[in-house]
Amino acid sequence: MRRPSLPRGYGQRRRRQLFGYIMVLPTFGLTFLFTIFPLMETLFRSFYTGNLFSSSHVFAGLANYAALVQSGGIASLGTTAVYTLGFVTLATVLGLLSALLLNLPLPGGQAVRTLFIIPLVVPVVATAIVWVTLFNPYFGAVDALLRFFGLPSVNWLTDPRFALPTVIMFSTWQYLGQNVILFLAGLKAISREVLEQASVDGAFGAARFFRVTLPLIMPTVAVIVVIATINALQTFTQIYVITRGGPVGSTTTAAFYVYQQAFQFYNTGTADAMASIIFAITLVITVLETRMLRRVGAEGHA
Amino acid sequence: MSRRVIGYLTWYPVLVAAALVMALPLLWMITTAFKSNGQVINMAAPFLPVHWEFGNIARAWEAAPFARFYLNSIIFTVAASLGQVITSAMSGYAFARVDFPGKTLLFYLILMGLMIPFTAVMVPVVKLVNSFGWINTYQGLIVPNIQSAFGMFLFRQYFLGLPTEVEDAGRVDGASQVRIFTSIALPLALPMVSAFGLLSFLTNWNNFLYPLLVTSSTSMMVVPLGLSIFQSQFVTQYNLLMAGALIAVIPVMIVSIFAQRSIVSGITVGSIR
């Protein structure tokens, strides 16, 4: 019988270390090549002139950042802020309300939960195309409903005041299921005894919700706000399909602006400047929200 | 008992209303796909098709190479997701179990990748893929996507939560490092393989921006990209547009109804930060 060999000695340790490096190599190599190195390139080239087809190295100072002002880059940050605020608020509040509803022992609840999950997993391009016809002011189902209630039709996608809200409604519908699932998991974790004790203490309905359920679900709220915010900053596909950034730039989000500058106008310098700003904002939000999460989490477990 | 009845009467209509709001866009897609275009643009026409035009689906399927889009989507999604699961399991395992110099630095460098949005790097990535001559190729679609910092993190957490006894026993029995990973640790991580694998599959299947940037020839397009080209070709053929959307939605919709439990667990796992 062979004697068991324990990993001791120099050769053994070297081999073990080599194994570690080989195991980590694919993830590290590809992350470096396709994420970390390109980020450095973006930050670096945001200070240089250039277009998509040439890689000239003429220092441009802050010219690319200055160009953001007249070419709508700063406006796109404002649009992104409005979109993010609208989407995160709607998706969080409606997500929690829907989860509370689905958490009730109502027959058919399971089937309704499926209706929340379907949009989440089907291609955004397909549902976004559906949105375009659904909100058509002449024959769309939404305006048919408005007319039924005697309300005037709305030019959802051609009126600059309504285009962004229409996209926000789309994203809320598309991604609501994710929040519903997370809230349902959070609600299931609140033990029955806590709720029963609250009822014994005379807390029912709204009072029970605000005094017992809401504080206990706050960690989930925080997680959802973080995920939704970071996703909102990246919004691209629905803008591309539903509005192409229009009308008159009213739905040009920061991510769509980067795409337009780089791949439609070939101004990669301006695109790099905006991409750098998006990175900086994401970084700040991630750091702030991680801190907030930790605090809320600590309180939730206390 | 009466409070229960009142509860039912109050909340049941709300549940039905929520169901209708969530279902309306899907019902609209399905009914419009089977209408004549004349009925679609007629404001006074009913919600359901007057005459069901089942041929619309076939017409849409032939109007664009959807079969090819599906083939491309399957090749891209299976390869990228499989790659992500494999590389993530490997690196997650190494970070959880193996000690080597520079481990902490490498771990944090990869985690940095988690904080970098794709928008911030898309221009240099396209230039890089182009410099490899990979525009309009499968390797161009797949290779940059077979890594996931998030997956690495999930697998590391998972392995850290597993007891090491079984692996230690394997080591005492003289099993090699590779064997301990492939035949002891990996089978123990099957729940994470399926949860992350599903999450990865859905993300890749629905990815639109990346294929848009690196493929321009119709024969290399995945379903979401092909559908957006289809949209720009049939702008006012609303019934065909909805038939095209239906072609892209139906398979995923059916899968999602049957794999609901896995999707729920995948999303719950995916929210861990």
C-alpha cells in the first residue's frame, strides 16, 4: 500500500502555488485584458485627441471634457439622473407593494408571480419593440384606454416631455420582477412569530407594516436600491430600441451618449471623456452605497 | 372569519389589476402578431384579431434569417456561459483554498473589474477586438465574455462556506490538486454551478450592446441584434414587428415558466454583494 503523502516540503509548495496561479489565470488575464487595461486606456485617452480610426497622440488637455458641454454630454448626465431617480423610486416602491400583495395567501398568486418573472428573462429588444406599438398615440392599447376614460391622447414617444417617462415605465415593467423576488425572499425571512407578537401587541395593517415589517425589510431595500442604481447608470438597450435618444435628445442617457459619440460621430475623445465620468460616478456610488449597506445591514441584524 | 373575507375582497381586485398591468404588453404583442396590419392601425378595431393571421409568424421568420440568429445566439450563449462558469469556479476555488504569493492583490484587482461598467470601457474593447481581427467572428463575441469577476466572487464565497474535510481526506488518499478540484470540490459546488450558470445564460442570451458593437454582418447576428435590424426594416409593418418579437420571446418565456424555481434562486444568489 502506498503511504499517504502530505503536502510538505519545497517542491510540494511550489507545485501548489503554481496550481493556484493557473486556476486564477483565465479570470485574471481576461479581466485585465478586457476590463482593467481598457479602463486605463479610456482614462488616458480622454486627455488626447483622436477618432475611432486613428490613434494619434496629441495631448488635448481638458478639451474633450469641455466639448461635453456643447455636445449635450452634460445634459445627458442630467437625463441619466432623472431616469435613475424615476426608475429606482418606481421599481423599489412598486416592487415592495407587489411583493406584499403576492405574500398574501391569495389563490392564483403563483401564476401572477410568473407574470412578473417573464419580462425579466425575455430579450429587452423584443419587449422594447412591443412598447413602441403599445404607446403609439393612434392605435396603441394605452391611448385606447385613455380615450375610453375620456382622456386626451398623448404623444408618448414624440413629445420631449413624455419620452423619458415612457422609457422609465418600460424599465420598471421589465425589471420589476427582480425586486419582487428579492422582497418576497426578505418578507419570508421575517419570522411569523415576530408578526404574531406584533398583532398581539395591537399592531395591525398599516401600523404593523410601518413599525414592524418596514424596519426589518430595510436591508433588502438597500440591496435593491444599490442594484437598481448601478443598472440604471448603464441603461442603453431600451433607449436604442424605443427612442434612439430622441426626441431632441430628451432620452439621451450618458451610456447612449458614449455610444453615439464613439460609433456614430466617431468622436472617441469625447466618448472617452464621458466614459471616464461614468466610471467616476459609478465608483463614488458604489463606495457610498457599500457604506450605507453595511450600516443598514448592521442595524437590521442588531 | 369575516376579517379574512374582507381581506380577500379588498386584495383580490388589486391582485387581478396587477396581473393585468404586467400581462398587457405580452397580450398586446401576441394579439397584434396575429392581426392584419389593417386591423392594427384601425383605432376602432377590437383588441382581439377579427381574423387570426397565423401566417404572420412564418412571414416574419422568412423576412429575416431568424434561424441563423438563433444558431448564433445558441453558439454565443452556450460558449460564453460555459466559459464563465468554468473560469469562475477555477478562480473562486483557488482564492478560497490555495495559498500563493500575490493572492490578495490579484483578488482585489479582479474585484475592481466588478466596479467598472461596460460603458466605461466599450470604446477601447472594440478597438482591441478589432486589432485582433475579431470583428464579425464567434471568437470576437465569445472570448471577451468568458470571464466574470462576479462569478469568481460567488464561487469563492461558496467554497469558503464548505467544510474542507472531504477535500483533506482526498489529499490524504494521495489525490492530485486537479483531481481534488474536479472530482471532489466541483461536484459539491453544483448548486452554485446551476444558479450562476442560469444567471450567466440569461445575461448572455439577452446581451444586446456588445454584439451590436462587434458584429455587423447579418450572418453573425444574435437574436436581440437581428431583431433590432428587423425592426428598422419593417418600421410600419406592426403585425410583422410583433410576430418578430414573439419569435424572440416565446422560447425564453416557455423556459422561464418551467425553470421558475431556478430563476428565482439564481436572482436571489445574484443579489449577494
